[in-house]
Amino acid sequence: MTTNKRFLVRNVVNRISESFKSKHQDHFVMFAFLIRGGEE
């Protein structure tokens, strides 16, 4: 039961993170670029 629930939670989290990545990929890339530029 616990493993099944854990699997379902992981599945939902993966789905949300995937949709978030596809929606905000441009912003994420720009954000990572700004962070890298600020470090140098």
C-alpha cells in the first residue's frame, strides 16, 4: 500500500515537473544563463 501510494505520488510529481519544464523552458534557460553569467 505504501509503495503503491509512493509510486502514485512520484508519478504525479513527474507529470507536473514535465509540464512545468515544457511551459517555462525558455524562462528556465534564461534564468540558468543569468546565474552562470553572474557567477563568472
